Amino acid sequence: MNFIKSIIYIYLSLAMFLDMKAFANEPPNNRPTLNPIEVQSQVNCNVLFLITIKAMGTGELIPNSLLKIKDSDNNILKILTANRDGFIAINLPCKKDYKLEIYSEGYENKMIEIKYVNNIPIILEINLEPLLKSSNPYANFSFNPIFFDVNDTNINTENKVQLDALTELMKKYPGINIKIEAYADIRGSESYNLKLTDKRAKTLKQYLISRGISEERLISEGMGEINPLIDCKAGCTSEDLQKNRRADIVILNYETNELDIPSPSEIEKLSPHLFSTSKTLNDLDLKLTNALANSGYKNIRYYIKDKGYAIITQIEQTNKNWVSLNDANRWVVGNEPARDPSENYFYYWLYPVKGYYRFFIFLVHNETVQISPRTAINSQIAKDILSNAIYRDLPDDLKTKMAENYKVTVFIYQFEKRENEKIASHIKLSPNPGENLKLSGILKTLEND
């Protein structure tokens, strides 16, 4: 009997061993969930999307394309911009479906569905069809309705995600203006619903203003109980009524004459002797930033390029003769340079109140900057500085480069903002090149250092 029991025990042990070995060799997706460790690994599962956007036919890379990522319920998850190589990389949770919508000026919009991704990296090359005629690729850029609870005007967390995505789009494309149309369900009187929806529309408008969107680009209107998504005259469920308590975001227009980067008022090549004691770019940078700080320009921004960088000063207010005001009124609050390189830097700068203003761009670069005559300064120089640069601190590997191989050029911007104009496009040329540097004290500090 003991012998038989031993044979049975050995058989069961062998069977269990073979079964566990077979489980270990099963593909991960076919294994049953047996322990908390495996459950945790599935919860944290992410997939890397590597996306390159090109022009169909030519294969040319399309920079700055807009990518909108949605889930299977059409909720917006992310809005991203491709870099100058037309490339986007992002991690997303796996085991889900995604919709990718791609927008790029001059090309047809495109939508791609990705089904139930696993944790294997997804490499996509998306080819866009060029438009035959220039048109507005953002005209059909739609947002989901924003829903409200009964008699409520508050913005919940889900609404904020939607509004923040809208804010990001409007900052990226300053030509877009929108209208917020708020609606109610049929409960309550018409007059009450009209007042309620007016409050809802204004609440959403104020939120966008608080996020940095100009009020001039926003229209809000309470529509009452008209235009229901679901006709509830014959009776509706609570879910149906909820769908009618909404606000729609309507893109009114995309101005084709979007603000271009203006030509600078002056371009000044700083003399090499001012930096003759600088052995490295770190030495040169310290001398330059100290001179700016001593003249009041302490809130500077760096834009890094492949072989150099640009320093952009904060904006200051001047009198009509371009002389700095006293310290109390000199610096403009709320008009710092855009922190995101994809944002329209100059749009924020040229949006102050009525008055006269000035700021500087110092370009440190090892390539010769071609300067046109002062009467026909080419703004492409300034565009190249910002459009292909990355906003970040000066990296260590750039600091150690030898300074004698670099040139320092300053672009001087001075402009007037008139009372009834949305933006200040009046860039005024100075009669005396370099005079603004002297007036601000920067040149004097460099010469005395």
C-alpha cells in the first residue's frame, strides 16, 4: 500500500511540475491572473508611440503638426505638437483603443484608429495629403460638449481637462476665436433657463481668461433651452436631460493674417573687443547676463539652437522717445516671453496696454548673421532664432565651447501699442542705430566691465 501511495505522489508531483512549466512558457496574454504581482504589472502597462509625420509623395518631414489623441469615447486625452523633424514620442496606457487626429496647415486632416494596444512600441509613419489650395485646417477642430449638473454653473474636473485642452490650442494658434454657447434642459421657466445658461457661458469664459486667453478672443452667450440634442417634449430620462445641459465650443474663425514675427527696429553687431577676455561661452554668457542685470533686465529667457543660443530680455515700457521710464512703471507685468517654444512668442509681447515698449534679443552664434540694410531688415533672422530653438537653460556642453568662435548680435525691438488696436504691429525704426543699447545702459556696462 505504501508503495502505491508513493507512486501516486510521484505522479501528481510530476504532473504539477509539467503544468507549471507549461504555464511559464505560455505567451503573457494567455496566462491567467494568479497573483497580485502580475495584476500590478498589467495596471502599469504602457506603450511607447513613435510617430513621424511626412508629406505624401515627397516624404518631406512636416514640423509643428498638431496631434490630438482621443480615447474610444472621443474624450480628448492629449494635444501635442511635432518637433522640427515632424516627430512625436509619447507613452500611453496599453490595453486600450485610441484615435489619432493630425492637423497641419497646408495639408488634409487625417484620423487613424489604433485598436487595443499592448506593451510593444508602436512605430507610425503618417503621410498627409497636401491641399491644392491654402485653407484653414483648424476650422473643423471640434471639442466635445461641456456638461453641467441640474441648476449648476460650476466647472468640474472633467470640464477643466476639456477647457485646458482648448486653452492650449488657442495659445498655440492666436488667430483662433471662439464662441461659448450654453444650453439648459426643458425644466424651469424660459426666463430662468436663459439666465442660468448665461451664467454657465460666462463661467467658462472667465476660466479661459484666467488661463491666459484674451477676452477679445472669446464670446459667451446663454441660449436657454433651445437646440436640444434630444427632444424631451414627450418625456426624457435623466441621462437624456443631462445631455441637453451643455455648453458647445464653436470656433468662429481662424485668421489667415495671423501675426507674423515683425522685423526688428535695429540690428547691432557687438564689437569683439567687448568679449575679448571671454575664453569660453560660459565666460561670455556671464558677462552678457551681468550687463543685462545691471541695467534692470533680470528676467531673461534662453532659446537654445544647435550651435548657439539666444537671450531674450523682458519687456519694458518707455516714453515716446524710447527712453526707459522710472523703475516703478518700467517693467510690464504679465508679458513675459512664452515658455513653450511652440507658442507664438511675439503675440504675447505685442499685446500690452497702450504705450511705447522695447525688448532685446541677443544672438550668440558661430555662423555669420547676414544683416540687411536698416531700411529693409529681414525678419527671417528673428524667426529662425525662435522657431527652431528650444526653451531651456544654457546646457553645460555649450558653456565649455571656446568663445572666440562665436559672434554676438543684438536685435532691438521697439514698438507702439495704439489704443484701438488688438496688437501692437507698429515697429518703429530708430534714427540712431545702437542708441537704444546706450539708453538702457547695457552697452555702457559691457564697455566698463
